[in-house]
Amino acid sequence: MSKKNISQEKIIQSFISSAFEKSPGATSLSDISDMLGIKKASLYNHFDSRDAMYEATLEFCASEIAQVGFKTEGTIDTIIKNKATPAVLLKKLITRFFNLFENEPLFEMYSFVRTEQYFNIKALEIVRAENKKIYDDLVQIIEAFCATGKISKKSGKEILETANVLSSFLIQQRDFYIATRKEIVRQNPESGAGSLFALPTDNQALNKIEKSCEIIMKKYLGI
């Protein structure tokens, strides 16, 4: 591969892919250059050091993950137009949200940041920002349903409490769901990391999560 075909983004993506297979700490410059088919020295044309590459990778992950939310652009509009019930909409959003993290490159970035949160404050900030976004999305969804009368009027405290419980549960379940699927690949190393993305969605697991969320909504919002 010629030098002109290499960019910082391609190097970052190779760093993330290698970190997925070997862990961030175990990933070397040689691993990245081998993946790109270039000499290790060529990496210094784009980054001064491995540390600089690592920091740029975190910034890249932060930017990409920040674009992912629990709700979609049209979620609130759908609620306002009375086109969905809380149970039906929540089920669709949960399925979509979990499906997002089953695919490359988001899954690899998710794994990278979640691993590094215990060693790097920037990675921890990315995780916290994503968690807050999920919480904020749920607050807006519940408020919209209250405003349309699909949910009986609740106090601000009740809405925030429900969003907090729901978001904490969804984050916990999402992390477990993804970790379980990653372990399937670990137990079958001959298939390679890419096999993870060929695994079918675990609909049974998603159904259990959706039913648990319905129970939470019923307990806290009476629906």
C-alpha cells in the first residue's frame, strides 16, 4: 500500500481493530503497520508517537459515539403526532439501539472505550457522556408521552427517576449483551473477530430486556 493511500483515520481504524483483537495495551505499532501493509516508520508521517495515536483514537471514538443516541431524530415528532404507544415505541427503540452496537465499527469503538475507561480519564468521560445522552433521551421521551396524554401527568421528579432507572438498566443490559457476544468469538478464535458481526440478533435476550423495561415503566409511571 502506498504512502498516499494512508491517512490518520485509516491508522486510527486499524488501531481500533487491532485493539479489539488484542486489547489496546497489547497493540503495537508493528501490529498497526502490518494491518495496513506499510513499514512501521511510515506511521510517524502521521503521528509523532504511539501516545499521540492513542489520544487521536480516543478523540475519534468520542466524535463517533456522540452521534449515537437512544432516540432517533423523528422519535419525539412521532410521539407528538400520537403515532406510537409507549410500549410499542420503547420496544422499537431498544431493538434499534442494541442492533447498532452489533455492527462495525461502533462495536469495536465501544469495546475500545469501555476497556480504557478504567485507565484513561478521557475514555471515562466518553462513557459518562454516552450514558448521560441515553438518560437525557429517555427524559425527553417520557416528557413527550406525558404531554400527549399517553402517560398520565407526572412530576419532574418522577420523570427523572424513571429515566434514571431505565437508562441504568439499559446500559447494564447492553453491556452484558455485547460482552456475551464478544465471548462467543473469544471461544472460537479460528473464526476471527469478524464472525461477531455475522451473529444473528439474540431476539430472546432482547424480548426479556423489553419486558423488563415495560415492568419498570408500569411501576414508575403506571402504564
